[in-house]
Amino acid sequence: MNNWRFKEIVVLSALSVVFGVVYLAFLPLGGVLVGFFGPIGYDFIFGIWFIVSIIAAYIIRKPGAAFLSETIAAMVEVLIGNAIGPMLIVVGMIQGIGAEAVFAATRWKNYALWVLMAAGMGSAVTSFIYGYFMSGYAALATEYVVAMFFIRLISGALIAGLLGKALSDSLAKTGVLTSFALGKEYRRKNAS
Amino acid sequence: MLLNHLNPSIKALTVCIFIVHLAFVFEPMPVFLFLIWTIVATFIFGNVNWKKYVLYFLPFFIFAFGMLWTTIAFADTSEHTNEVINLLGLTVPLDSFLVALALSLRILNVAALSLMFIFTTNTVDFILSLIQQLKLPPKIAYGVLAGYRFLPLMKDEIKIIHAAHQVRGVNQGKSLKDKFSQYKRFAIPLLASAIRKAERTAVAMESKGFTGDRNRTFYRQFFVTKRDFVLPGILLLGFWGAWFL
């Protein structure tokens, strides 16, 4: 935590606030999908709930960025008021750990597209384990649970990994990230 | 009112502990009884606007209904007995129905516990109490508070971006496809302005002497008193009562 600049923390919180709102906005959509398809409805769009981990880690590139941003986004959702309550902070932490573990495996050095997609899948794995116990997936048929798991993995890779990278890259183009790792890399690339 | 004056951290922990406990209950009756108990306790011990409460609560009936029918439809029937019941002309294994009912009641119960917390807790108090009771690093906590403060500002920001697009004659998005590309046009400027604001705020805070040190003083202090353990007591009583009844 000590090698973090305070600026990075506040920017990370600001990103988390924006996506906390986005997360909340997607809850009713998930609810509608669940109404039609059952618990699997959430899994189609589950990746959206991991996106801030990917974006924050990709921009700031410091240990803990993925975990912290997801936790703060969850905290913001609690502050605004949501269905799952303070427990959501725990959910956020669990999702953050999944992505963080993947970045940790590259020693927070590699931020290529495949790593970002793997991080999205990492969140999918941890969140699924949590959901398995807390939401009672154990009561569902095995094939259905397996289908849920794979759809969530794909959703994590595509929505969180791919879309997260695309969003961050277009942010870098605007020049607001010049004092962050991603902005510096972007400048170096364009200078050469 | 009692609930509104409890220590926010202890209240949050209490709610979390009971939500975890609910995950181990697969019978409908105890969950139903505890749900009633939670709602009654919220209104007796908390100062809650019931109209707003109902409005927040209603969407969960949709979630709960989705859970109900899918758990029946996709149930793991291998260990179930052969008893069946008639449900709207369909024969359904009794065990599947009971588990499904328990799971959907659980959703409602978790919602009731969460609403109990949300409707009786001030957000800034919650963060301050997290620093003071649960040792959240002030650096993160004040970062979150600063970020949270941006929320109303972002609403204005959206209006400004909207006006800026309008004045330049960009299409306003009638069809679904236009609406989608409109979101894309909004996302980047909104995020960029949020990052700029955050950077400025951070610099301002540091220039005024914010170090994020744990050894700081607080204008508003929070303590844990005996009173804070009344809520866990009430809920535990309800949980046991529901379980043994």
C-alpha cells in the first residue's frame, strides 16, 4: 500500500464509483434475465461486474489494484443502497481476489490482452465458487450448473477482459492518463 | 429510534453473519418465519419510511419468482423421495418444491436484512466507523469518500456532455442501435472527467496536509457500546425461534 500514490487511490475510487453505478444499473437487467432463464440469466452478463478490476489494474498496474477497485465498487454499491446489502462488500472482495490472483501470477508485469481476459475468468471462478454455496446452486442439476459456469467464464473473458481493455485504451487516447502506467506506456509507444 | 443509532460497523457485521447463516437453511418454514421477524424488527426498532421500503422491496419478488420456477425446473432430483404435489396442474416432486421455496424465500430474507441496514444507516457514518472500528486504512477510506462525493457531480457532467453533443448537432438516438452508440459517446468523456476531478482532489487533499496516517484525530467519533449488541440478540432470538418452531 505504501508504494501507492494518493492520487492513484482517489482515481481508483473515482473509477470504482462510476462502475459501482454501472453495476447497480445492470442488476435489474440481470433480474429480468433471471426471471426468464433462471439463475443462468445472470451468467450471460456476469462479466460486467468484473470490469472495474480489469480497468483499474490495466491503468494503474500496481499490486492490489484489481482487488481494491472491485472492493470499493462494492462498497459504493452498498453506500448507494442495493439488494444484497453489506454482504456485497464480501462478494466484491471475492471477485477481486480472482482477478488479482491472475495478475499476481504474472508478478504484476504482464498486461497483454490474454492476461486481462484470464483475469476476467479468474473473477468468474472465484465468484462462482462463492455463488455455489451462497445461492444454493447445489440444489440444481449438475449439467445446468456446469453450463452456468462456462457461460460465466466466457462472459468474464469477453465483457470484463475485452471490453475493459477497449475502454481503457480509448481513455488513454484522450490523454487523461498521462501520469499513470497505461498513459506512460501509450506515450512511449507513440513517441517511437 | 434504536436501529438508526447503532454503531454502523457492528450493524453491518451482524447483517452479514445472519446472511451467511441463511445459506445453510434449505427448509422453507424457518426462512419464512425469520423473514417476518426481520421485517417486523425493522419497523419496530427502526425509523423507516414504509412507502420507500415497499418500493425497494418489490423488485425482489421478481428475483424470488425466477429462482422459484427454475429451481423446480432444473432441480437435482436424484436424492428426492417419490412424493409429488400438484402445482397449477403440473405434478412436481415435493422435495424440489420445498427446496425451491426455501431458496426464493432466502432471496427475500437477504433483501429484508439488507434493507434493514440501508434504511437505518448514514453512509458517511458507515465509512468513518469502518476506519475507527474495523481499521480500514484512512487513505482508502477518504479516497472512497472523495470518490463518493463525485456521484452528484457526475449527474451534472452527463447533462453537460449531453448539451455539448446537442449543440454540435450529434444525433440523439431514436433507435436501439443509436442509443447504444450514444452510450459509447458518453462513457469516455464521463470517465475522463472523473479521472481529472479525482487527480485534482487528491492533489488538493495532499497539499492541505492529508497524509493518510492512521494516527489521526476524528471530529466525529464512534464507539461500540452494550446497546450495539441488542440487534444481534434480537435477530438470534428470531433465528432460533424460527428454527425450532
